[in-house]
Amino acid sequence: PRFFGLCLLLCGFLMGCTSSLMLPARTLRLALESSPKTLDPAHSTDAFSGQILGLLYSNLMKFDQNGLLVMDAAKHYSIKEEGRRYTFLLRENLHFSNGETLTAEDVSFSFERLASMKEDSPRAWLLNQVAGFEDFRSGKTKKLSGIRILGEHKISIDLKRPFSPFPALLAMPQLAIVNKRFIEEGGTLTEESAGAGPYVLKEWRREQDLLVVRNSKYAKEGNLEAIYFKILKDPLTLMSEFRSRNLHVVEVPPEDIKSLKPTRARIDSINQYNLYFLGLNMKTKALQSRRLRRAMAISIDRGTILKTVLQGQGELSTGPVPRGLPGYLSDGGFSFEPKVALDEIEDAGFQGLELRLLLHSNPRSIRICEVLKQYLEQAGLKIRLVTRDWNAFTSSLVNGDFDLFYRNWIADFPDGDNFLYPLYHSESTGLKGNYPRYAQPLFDECIEASRKEVDSDKRAESLRRCARMAREDASRILLCFKTKNFATYPAVQNFKPFPMYNSNKYLHVNLLTQ
């Protein structure tokens, strides 16, 4: 037994040396496809950073493993004034990693930091329903008037008008609660964390790895001491690392699921409320033609792509909103009509048109885009693939340096508004989500009306009208809602994938170390 224990210790030491980080014995080893762009909640725009922020910070609300909204830093809340006033009571025993108690002052400070023009957050719009938002942004007021501190652990938020998705917004990474004193004393969130979540940032080597360690001030049931993320952009390397047991949990590409059957790994599947699509730049002159965009949509055999490239792991999108959310369209969508598409493109004078298709340089995206290119060229267009790493890809999207782009959108909160407003509203251009620069006044009116509707059935119908309009205008060619599959080794107990990408805090996970 003593020799066996020494071997385990030596193996752990070697593993630590391999990564140049000494990892605690109970370290859950995971992977990220790309390094987070930032770990500052106010500037987070990607799922990679959101996943880490969910570990480092607490929010007023969070989503559980069923995608349901539950309490986090708040222990109770009430809604009054016909849906315009939210009052929150905070947990008294929640502490930041430096030992300070999380208070209403920290909540108010975090929200005003996100909303301020000085911080210039691309997600400031998350608070645009709060009373006084415009005056605070413009500098007319020094405080966000809709937020009132009612006591050390009590705070109220007044909205301009009823907005039913508002509690769900409070669970988003950008509305994480930061330590006010840490920021005011000159602390930055570039290399440090100032949160009250279950973990603390220990080490972050961009494009290489990231280590978070347990926040001793946070009570949790599982025995994890740390979580280590290795940045692995190549799916082949990712699966090789998993098979070699250097990773405990991985998201499995559809084509690799069958190959894991001989192993002892467990496969868990989940609908993460995502949308995969081909985006079209509405500033490209030719693509301003609705006729061309719709012809391109029917030139692509989405069913074959889903069946062959994605191994059937998902379902064809009928609109921009995934199944199970208000705004989902139960039928419709563009069918595959290659002859009609070819004739339409030729008759409209676009045959031979060359378009640049921007994509993230991971093998899965490349494989999908090669198939998309084939279909579009069979319809008479010329497509040039332009591959970029994640950060360069995002920058090109923001700058509008593309004609077409391939990407997905993952829900920040489970509601159709989270797909329709950021992806299609004219004020959501750039990092807010509307990369195609779609601007349709009738759509804007539709989604804005849905945000004022308090009756859930009427609101759902309003969202469906918005979804149909967005689908038919084809600023995005909607491909599919993809199923996510995760492989886990038996040493990891009580692991379940969560529908929301930023909500899994691994609070109940145990890691067996023998």
C-alpha cells in the first residue's frame, strides 16, 4: 500500500510537471476549445469566458441542471408595481475569496459598472430596461436611479416597464457580482478574480491552460479542490487526451461517440439551447438582395449535413428559436430545392458571384464550411473560405470583414428573446450579436412589443411572429439545433451536463483518487 501510494504521488507530480502547474490531488481536468477572451464579467462576450466566470462569481440568480431559474446570491425576491419593481434579499453568509461579505453595495456597484459609458461594455444593453439607464449612460446622473440599496443585504431594481425575462438576465455572466472594494482600490480583473463563487483564479496562461482552486469561503458538497482547463483546439488531440485519461470530461464530437463504446466512459447528452447558422453580411451589396439570400437558403441540403457530418446529433432548425423556448416555430423553414436555387441565382444576375466565408479554424467548422461551400457553388456562386483563430475570427465579425460567416449562438438565458433580440435587432450590431447588420424596422417593432407583453401566451405568439419575420428575411441561413454529448470517466461522480453553458459550478461533483 505504501508503494502504491508513492506511485500515485509520483504520477500526480509528473502530471503537474507536464503542465508546469502543480495540481491538487482532487483536480477535475477539463478542456476548452479556445482560450477565454477576457475574465472581466463586464467584457465577456464568448461562451469560453462565460464558463469560467460561472465558477469564479455569484449572481443574484442562476440556472440549475434542468435549466430552471433558481436563487444564487439572492435568497428571496418579490415582484411588485405590476412587474416593474424587483426586491432582492441577499444571503448573509456569502463571502468573496478575500473574506469580505457580499453586500447590496457590491451588487449596485457591479450593475453600474456594467451600465457605465466609461466601462463601455458590449453587454451594457442587458440593463437597458432599468429605470434611469439612458441618463446614467449619458452622464446626466451619477447613479443608476432604478437601483436602490435598502439595507446591507437588501436591494431593489425598478424597470421602465414590465419585462418578463428580466430575472433570467440576472443569471448571465456579465451580471456577476464583483467586489466593490477590490476594484476601487485599483484591482483589475485581467489576471485576478474578485468574485464570491466556489472557485478562485489561480493561474491563466492564455492559449495554454487555466487553473481555478476552491474558494474556502464557499460552502459546497463535492470534494473538488480545483478545476484545470487545458486549451485544446484540435478535436483529435482532445479525444486523444481523453482516451489517455489526461482529461476527466470532454464534449464528444458526433463522429467519435461510437469509438468510445469500448471504454468505460459514460455518455450524457443535453439540449443546450443553441443555434447553428450561416450568417450573411447585409452590408455586402449583393447580399442586400432578399431574392439572393432566399435562393442561397434553398441551395443547402441541411438534412444531409445533419445526418452525415453531425451524425444525426440534433434537429433541423425551423426558425431562430430552439425547441422548448417561447418563440419556437413548430414547422416551416427552407426546403432543399437546388434546381430552383440555381435558376433564381442565374435569373437575378448573381451567377459567378464570389463571396468570402469567414470561419473559426477548428476542424469541425472547417468540415461544415467545406460542405456549405460545395452546395453554394453548385448553385452558381464562388466561395472562398477564410479561416481565423477564435480571437481573430471574433474581431473580423465585429469589423464586418466578411461576406458570409459560420457560427453558433448559445443561449445566455432560456428564452426566445435571447435569440431574437441580440441576433436581429438593429441596435444589437457588433459584439451584441447582430453581426450581419440586419436592420428591419418592422422586426424591431415586433420584438420591442413582445418585451412589453406581460401575458405569457400573448408574448409567446408575439415572439413567434418575430421569429417568422427573421426566418423569412434570411439574414442568416438557419441550419440546426445541435445536441451536445459529454463523455465522463467513472472516477467522476455526480457530474451532469447543464443546459446553460455558464451555470455548472460543479458543486456536487466528487473525484475518486483511489
